[in-house]
Amino acid sequence: MKLVLDHAGVRRGPWSLSANGTFTNGVHLISGDVGSGKSTLAQIMIGLLPDSTGTVEKEAIRAEMISFQFPEYHITGTTVREECESWGLDPFPLLATIGLSQKHTEDPLRLSRGELKRLHLACILSRNYDLLILDEPFSSLDVFEKQRICAILSGKTDGITILFTHEQSVFPRSDYIWEIQDGQLHLCGSPPECLARWEHAPPVIKALIERGKTPENISQEDLEAAACAI
């Protein structure tokens, strides 16, 4: 399966975004400053911006899903239990994994933002998609939940997963790293070779590289292994 962008973008007054690139099976991390166009590009990829320019071609992609930064946009059930069932899932095992078993009769919109984000991501990550786009999935999550989500994403072996984030601390193992700079999408490459070229690399990765301890990848386990290397 394949997602191909050919000058896919949008122009809004003096601001513009243009993207070329081919996304294949694996986990793709796209970084960029706030306001660089990450959310806009996510919507272009999934086909939600009718005024976008260029082309987005999808090959052998039959099931696709986008997760927006704010989980409220996705809610359709009037209770937490109904929300799980709307995804075709058995609510009780799912809710047990995220600590919300006792809240199955509550209105999802009465959950805290962090609880709602956990619920939404648990539902999405319980399904399989050929193309899964996650826009700022770590927002509103504590470090423990970020690490748990990263462990799930690091274990994905099928489909194209595209992760848009400006997270600086916790990452899943990624097959490809991209970044948006000056309105353009750039492919840095695959870890570990690409890490020295990653302009938006968090300070800990840059510090490790400066010390000659380039990590094999960008997960917490990879960073710890590099930091402890003799």
C-alpha cells in the first residue's frame, strides 16, 4: 500500500503549504513548529480539505482513519459504553485497560480531557487500518499514557501510520522521520542515519549525537540505551 503526495498543499493569503512524498508501510513521524501546517497536511492526506491543490493518490488503501487533536470531534455515543460500542468494540475489556471501567455509564463529554483522549485513542488503536493518521495524539496525556501509546505504536507492523507531533520527550520507534519547514515537507530519512539531519530533533537526541552516542531509534528505550553506552 502507498500514499503519494504530488505538490499537495493549500494557500491562505501569504501562508502556504506544499508537500511531495511517498508514504509506505511503517510508522512515519512528522514534526514541525506550532503553526507550520501539521494539522492542515493531516486533513489534506485524508481528503478533508476540498480547497487543497495538487494530488493525493492512495494505492491499495481500503480502510483509513484520522484522529484529531481534540477528541471531542469524534464523540457519537451518549455514554462511555455506547462510545466504545459505536466503534464495534466490547466496552468492558477496553475500559479496563485504560482505567475507566467505573465510568461506563457517564457522558463522554463529562470526562476530563485526558480521560477522553485515552478513551478515543483506545478505540482507534483497537482497530486495524491501512492508513492511520494521528494528529497530536499525545496532547492531554501524562507521561505514563504517552509511553503506553508509544509502546502500542512501536509494535505496529501493518499499514501506514502517520504521526504528526511537536512532542519533545516521548516517541514511538519510527521507520521514517519527516519535518515541515518554511511551508515545505521534507523527508529526513530513517533512524539512525537521519537523526543528525533532523532539525526538530529534541534536545536530548541532539545532545546524544554531540557526544557520539547516536541512538538506534527515538523511543525511550533507544535513548536510554544510547545514553548508557560506554
